[in-house]
Amino acid sequence: MENRLALLGSTGSIGRQALDVARGLGLQVTVLAAHHNVAVLEDQIREWKPELAAVYDAGAAARLRKSIADTNTRVVQGLEGLCEAASYPGADAVLNAVVGMVGLHPTLAALRAGKLLALANKEALVAGGALVMREAASRGLPVLPVDSEHSAIFQCLQGAPGKDAVEKLILTASGGPFFGRARAELEHVTPEQALRHPNWQMGAKITVDSATMMNKGLELIEASWLFGIPPERIDILVHRESVVHSMVEYRDHSVIAQLGVPDMRLPIQYALTYPERLPSPVAPLRLTDYGSLTFFAPDEETFACLRACKHAMRRGGLAPAAANGANEAAVSLFLEGKLPFLAIGELVEAAAQRQPAGEGEPTVEQILEADRAARAFVREQALTREGCQ
Ligand code: NDP
Ligand code: MG
């Protein structure tokens, strides 16, 4: 276990739970980073006394500098500040829990600085998987998954003789708040309904991603990169109780699963203590509390995002970056009431298909351009739709 932690996205859902874990483990948090929520960040700075705090938004950074002038914490800003936070010499491990594709830059910065990387920010892997995994491999560094399904698979792979022994990965999905609904029933879904997740308390973006099942599509791509398994060998299984966090099926058809109560502090702690297992604040799993566990096939007709992500990953090249960028833009517009729920999937699919199929490793510049183009496409389409109404 590395003792000095840089926590990016500390004010968010994962960030706050990570601080809870860090408290339990007695870690030192030497770096904190957020976007603009300096009220929460100030409280965190007063408790953890980090050497560095990065605030993406320049105005918020200026406010923070004033309000914590009595402390020894240095405040940096912008993308440059976020990358400085990721590569800061006073931290050994980096937990990247920012939301969105902006997390790609600090992910690369952390690996290039030789940090142990715990990754919650799935968008970085979706958009730049080849690049991220090559940076890690060339330095002999692991990318430790924080996402609960990927942590589960990582745990199920401990002791595996090699990738050849794996037949397939089985990612479980809660199904979100709209499980079992037909497409036509989702036409008038409001942001408030989409933000009501049955099992997990998470940030707004990932909660909407769960409702559209884009989250599972992103996770399929994430798993493919993390474990080097093609998307054809990754199955999705809807499991309403979120107790079986994912599974690995081996060549001999033995299936190994990881179970636990739905509490993100478990995968966060495993990433921070790997390969050790230490006591945690997570409640023990009592299967008799559940009685039975249920499993269903996903409905790709209703949840177009899932289908779109599968296609994007098979297409390769910049298609996943485009799918992710389109989704980020579409979710923001949906939350602002400017795009209907079902349009998210349609636009993700259309944006990914606009990218030519490709093999090989795109550069950061190409990824950023594909992301930008996909967002612009979504905004244009939203305006056209509004005009038609
Ligand atoms: P939240 O929206 O709750 O938090 C996001 C965090 O990122 C906040 O601290 C936010 O700061 C910060 N942030 C956003 N943009 C920037 C930026 N440009 N620069 C610096 N910091 C930034 O999200 P979650 O915690 O739910 O999710 C974080 C990531 O983890 C996502 O990629 C998500 O998919 C993944 N994840 C989350 C799970 C969960 O249970 N929540 C489960 C599995 C994965 P501010 O508060 O100032 O806006
Ligand atoms: Mg997950």
C-alpha cells in the first residue's frame, strides 16, 4: 500500500467515499483536485492539509486561494493544474475520480510520472484506451480498476494462469430505474426520473448513464481495454440486486464471481491496498437478507446506448471516443431539459457511426478532435430537433 495519495475529483461521490476509505486506512492525502466546488474542497483541505489543491475553474481557484490563505496548501488551476496534481512528486498513488473525458490528461500524466494509478474515470479509458494501456505497459505499471464490475473481474482473475484460460467476462448490470420498460414507455422520461437509481448513490452523469445503460456500454469498452479481452467475449447480464459485481468464465466453464453489498468503498479500498486485503467499513454480505438473486438478458432494443457502444468498440479507432463525447454532450442537454431521453442513444449511435472504422492507436490530438466533433454534432442535432418541435 502506498501511503501518499493524490485524489482527483475529491468533492464527488467517489472522491468523498475515497476519503472515507483513506481515513480508515490512515493514508496521507497530499493532493486534492476538483472542478469548482470550493466550499466542499475548503473543508477537505482543512481536514487533510494537502500540499497541493487543483481547481479546474479559474474563478473558483481564485476564490479558494483567498479563503485558504491561512493554510500551507498551494492552489493551481486549469488543465495544467490538474495534470500537475496527477504527477505531483509528493504523492505515490493517484486515484482519478473526475467525471468525463477531461480525465484522460491527468491519467496519462500520472502514468508518465510513474504513479500507481487507481482509475474510477472510465471515460478516459473509453476514449483513449489504447494510449492509456500502452503508457502503463511500457512502464510496467498496473491500472487498478475502481469501477465495481472491473474490480470484481480483477479480483476473479487473481491466480489465473493467463489470459488464454479465460473464456469470457460477464459484466453484471443493475438495469437502472427503467428495467423492463419498452422503448415507447421511455419517451417522456424526465431528468428527475432518470436520476433515481435503485441501488447506487452516484454523481448525476453516471446516474443518467445507468438509466440509458450507456454506463454498461462504457464499461464493456473499459473492460475490453483493462483485461485485453475483445468485446465479443464480454457478456452483459442484468442482475437487479447488485450483489454479484461481475464474473469470469474460464475455459473449463468454471465461473468465478465476486460478491458483496453494493458499496463503492470496497472496490476503492481494494484498488488502494491491492494485493492486500484489510478490514473495511463496508457491511458484510448476508445472502439470507436477499433470499434470491435474479439474472436477465439485457434489452438492446430499448437501450440503444448499449448496442451503440458494442458497435463502436468493434469498429475501433475513434468510434469509442466519438460515442463517449456524444454521450457527455447529450446527457448535459438532457439534464438541462433540451433533449429527450431517447435521443441520447440515437445520437450516441449516429456520432459513433460517423467515424471511419480504424485499427491501431489514435493520438491524443485525434481523440480530442473526435470528441469535439461528436459534441458539436450532438449540439447541432439538438438545435435542429428543437427547431422542429
Ligand atoms: P461526481 O459528479 O459525483 O463527481 C465528479 C468529480 O469530478 C467532482 O469532484 C468534480 O468536481 C470533479 N471534476 C469534474 N470535472 C473536473 C475537471 N474538469 N477538473 C477537475 N475535477 C473535475 O461523479 P462520480 O464521483 O459519480 O464519478 C466520478 C467518476 O467515477 C466517473 O467517471 C464515473 O463514471 C466513475 N464511477 C463512479 C461510480 C459511483 O458510484 N459514483 C461508480 C463507478 C465509476 P466539482 O465537485 O468541483 O464539480
Ligand atoms: Mg460500474
